[in-house]
Amino acid sequence: MIDNASIESLKSSIDIVDVVGSFVELRKAGANYKANCPFHGEKTPSFVVSPVKQIYHCFGCGVGGDSIKFVMELEKLTYPEAIEKLASMFNFSLNYTKGSSDYSDAKRVLSAIVQWHMKNLNSNEVAMEYLKERGVSQNSIEIFEIGYVPSGQEVMQFLESSLLPLPKALDAGVIAKSENGSGFYARLVDRITFPIHSPSASIVGFGGRTITNHPAKYINSPQTKLFNKSRLLYGYHLAKESIYKNKKIIICEGYLDVVMFHQAGFKEAVAGMGTALTPEHLPMLRKGSPKIILAYDGDKAGVAAALKAAQMLSIAGFDGGVVLFPDGQDPADLIAKGESKIVAKLLRESKPFIPFVLEKIIEVHDLNDPRAKEMAFGVAKQFLEGLSQIIKDAYIPMASTLLGVSSALFGKQTQPSRAREIFREKKDDIAQLSILKTLLEKPDLIDSVLDVIDIDMFGRYATLFSALINGENEHPHLMGLAVDESLQVMNEKELQDVLRNFLIKHYDIKLKSIATDATIPFAKKSFLIRKIKTDIIPRLKRGELVAFSVN
Ligand code: ZN
């Protein structure tokens, strides 16, 4: 079991903005952060993270909670698993009560294996020869901890002789269960290994390149709790500092490209895990607000990957450009040949995302064929629709020139914002909601409010009010209130004024309903009307909070 004290100190050392921000893209909105909710599909952000309260809340689907709850729900983990995940994300060492096993064992296995791989590399001539041929320096080998994994038998022997527990090696993705379930086998064999790190520099897996002409040139660790390849970028832990400092990130295609870029002094280089960039990478890319340069091969696969990534990044509002390396010459080769200057020049002359996307869309269509032209127009228009209004307007002339169509075809836009209407809808309820928000922040005022009003007076907010009184702070709507910045927390005097106005309105309405209510005996009716008209309302108007409710 994880020691309670270390859970508490983990909780106090993490910030919900960092936690949520490593999974979804957050944008600052006043004192809070906003995002499209990761728990329900939406196009306009109604998911709010409050750094002050250290909670998140979605106004769309009602989910909410703290950092741990967020990781549990998003990653479908149990409470201890979420704690371990958070500890691993933020390089925090947990303490365990005696006799229990823990997740950091998987990490211990990985660290021991990195050291072993590095030792193996020195004694393997074929692997060393390959790296030398590709131009990788000894210094790069050490910085990137490049190693070599021999046969499966040797892997199993190493685990055994170093007393590394097999179940932990399984958790770490180093070995797998054999099909008949009788034993384990090593996942990576006879390969040059590239350890893969989390952004906080803890090792989470391996990429392996064959040196025996295995048909799979590269193989990665399997997806494990530590290793989620759609969120990781190879080399990010080494590039991080330069990315922040130089406001630039170079994304290339292969591990060796990253190594060679760094070797040539382009220390902002990273790579995906042999897969395309995904929206899950965006939060990491957003950090430090760098300009993004996609440095891909000029072959068909490279162009297609660059087009997809440039579309996604420009729609997500990133600034940057694309460099396609001439056919057959990947950046690693150019650098190995001492052509770093050419690489630097190509990087400087990267083509900005939006013109790149527009040109590629048009390139694959024959504009002399009206139908193909129409299709190209449709694709270009759809792409532009995804951009912000200002950016879109700026690129319409270019798109219409490239396509040879009138810019009017791209349509006049600008719809009035819905935000104002939504606000107006809510305005009527603002008194009640502000009262609730104030009580949420200042619970010591609850008693004085209960002296003068009845829960039922809160109409549609009556259940919310009783949740508040009962201290159900996990209530999703209460969390929503807590992070709703359009509502003010009042001081005691302001609260009393709002309460009085609220009560005056309430008794006004009450008067009308009493007058038309046939179930109230006449004598009582006239008593109530007189009481409200000549006593309660005048006193309220004089500034007194009247402790009387008429039912
Ligand atoms: Zn939601």
C-alpha cells in the first residue's frame, strides 16, 4: 500500500493545471483555464479548471473533482493507480508501507536494463559499426543512452541474475507472456535500443532498431501504464530546455534524426513514436509556446504525414512551418555528411503551415478538370473553416488565387457570438446563484441567510441550496458555481442587499398568488395580504432583513 503521508505530500506538490494540462489543451480564461471537455464531445469549451480551488468542472456534462479524480476518470484507473500515475508523471517518489510491491519496481527494471544495454553495445561490433556509419558520435551515444539488446535467452538470464522480478519486467513491457501462458519471452531482441523518457526524464520504454535485417525495422515497447506512445515525444526531456529558451521545436520522423539534430546543435528536435502526431500531443507541444517546424522526409509517406500534421496544428492555432527533405536524403544523413549548414538553411526556409496545406490540397487535383477543381475547392474551404476568423480571412485571397476561383465563393462569415445570449438567459437567476456562490465561499454566513429565507424560495435552485447546506461540496453543480467567474462573491453587506431585493421580489410574487388562490380561507387571505403589504415589504424596503416566511 502507498503510505498516506506520501499521498498527502504528492497532492500538495502537484498543480491541477499541470495535471489536466498534460492531457488536454488548456487556455487561460480570467483566473481559470478552459478546454474542450475530454469526457464528452464538444466544440465550444465548457470544461473549466480552477487553479485557486484545484478542481475541474464541466458545465456541459457535469463532471468534476480534483487532480486524482481527473486521472482516475480519464485513464480509467483505480485510486492507487492514479496516484502512481501522477507520481510517475511528476517524478515524485512515493513511500510504500512495508511488504507491498509498487509501481516504481517497473521503473527500477527499466533503469537496470538501460545500463545493461549500454554495456552490451560496447561489445557488439555490428551495432557499433552501424552507428558509426550513420555518423552517431560517442558523445551522442552516451547522452541518448543508446544501447544494444542481445538474444532473448540473454535477456531472461540478465533479469534472473539481477534478481529483477519477472512480473515487474512484464509491467515494464520488457517481456511478454508466451502464448500458451507457460512462461515469458523477451520483447526486444538483437536490436540497437533507444530508451524513451517521459517529459520529466524518467524512463518509460524502448525503441529498437534491427541490425539483423528483421522485416520490422523499428519496434517499440508495448503500451503500458508507463508508456503511452500517442502522448510521448522521443527526446523531449533533452530538448525541453532549448524549446523553452529558443521558442522553437523541431519535429522529425525518426529516433536517429533526433540524435543527429542534437549532435549538430539543433537541440530542439524531438520525434513521434513512429506514428503520426495526434491531438494528444498538443498539450506538450503548447508548453513554452514554441514555433513548430516539421522536418519530414520528402517521400510520399513523409508528405502525407506532414500534410496531416500541418492541418491539425494550424487548426489548433499553432504557428510554424514544414521542411521536406529532398527525396532519399533524411536530415540524419545530411548532418552525417557534414551538411549541417544546408539543414539550417532548410529549417530557416520552412513553408508556413497554411500555405503548405493549401498548396498540397491543390497539387493532388487537376484544376483543368472542373469536377476536380470543385473537389479541391471543397477541401480547401473545409480546411479554412477550421481556422480562426482572422486567420481564415487573411488566407482567403491566397486560396482563391491558387484555385482560380472568386474569393466570394469562400463566403462572408461572422456570426454573432452566442455567448451574450447565454449570459442573458442566466441573468434572471444571478441573484440566487450569487447568494449560493457567496455561501459556498463563506459558509459562516449560511445561518444568517437561513434566518430570513426558506430553501423553497430558491425555486429551481432549492436542491442545490440544500446540497450546499448539507456540505455536499462534491456536488457537480456546486463545483460549477465555485469556478463560475461571472458570479461574484459578496461581502456581508452586499449579501444583505441582494437578499432584501430577492425577498421583495419573492413577496411581490407571493402577493399575487395568494390573491388568486382559492384554497386559502378569506380571513387568512386578507391577513396575509395585509401582513405582506403593510409590514414585511415596507420593512424590507427600509433596509431591514425580515425573518418571516409566508407559506
Ligand atoms: Zn463535459
